[in-house]
Amino acid sequence: MKGKSSPERSRLEPEPVARRDFLGLASVLSAAAALGFGSMGMLRLPRPAVMSSPTKKFKVKLPDSLPLETPFLPPGRPVALYRTGEGVYALSLVCTHLGCIVKPSGKGFECPCHGSFFGEDGIVKKGPAPKPLAWLKVTGSAGSYIVDEGSAVPLGTYWRA
């Protein structure tokens, strides 16, 4: 009696891949992929991934038509500049309570987050803010000034050109 024989394979058909060979090839390919992705990540390291922040010092040109005791708010900066009879001063518009940006309101500034109110000189008129708004260092002359947001000065410090 003859046993069943498997059908003959054509020599053009590829040989079946053994399970052990397939798993070995898959592990080599996954290790190569991990190494490739890791190398691509390392190539990004020399470039900073952080956006550069604007400089703390910036120039401001006060309009000649700006009345005395009226705040001038430079676009994109949390600062208010005032021109008075005593000179020019700059106030930080960052609330001393939790760091919200205060908005001009009547004769002062109001915090939209928790309701603190500050006078035109930055003094707290209504809490919960614990301290007045910071006065910032101002230098310059003839309508063109440099404000340093990173340098606070004592309250009542005016720049006289």
C-alpha cells in the first residue's frame, strides 16, 4: 500500500519560511526601526524646541497727542506708560494676586480674574491683590523711551528727560 504523498512542488515556488526564521527576521527589523527612529530624534537635539521669548527691554514712542495722566498701552506688552508733570513712568499690568493681566477701567486698572482694582499709580484700591502693581525702569528722551520689564523700581520713580 502506498502512503499519501504530498503533491510535488514546482521549483519556481518560493520555499516556505520556517517559523523560527520569520521571528528572527521580525526581531531584527523591529530593532533596526527602533534604532532609526531614535537616531532621527537625536538629530533634532541640537535645535532648541522652545520658542524664543521677547526681550524684557523694548522701545516705546509716546504719541505727542497723548494727554497727560492718560495710560499708553504698547501693543503686545503688559505695560502701561504715563506722562505726567513730574515725568514718565511705566506700570506692569501683571496682577500681584495670581498674575492675570489687568485692564484699564475708569481711573485705574481692574483684574478680570478676581476683581482687584488698582489706581493709576498701581496702588491697590480693592483686593484680593496683596501688593501694588510694579513700577518699571524707564529711560530715554523726547518721546522715545526704553522700558525694562525685568527691572522694577520703587513706587514714585519718574524718568525726567
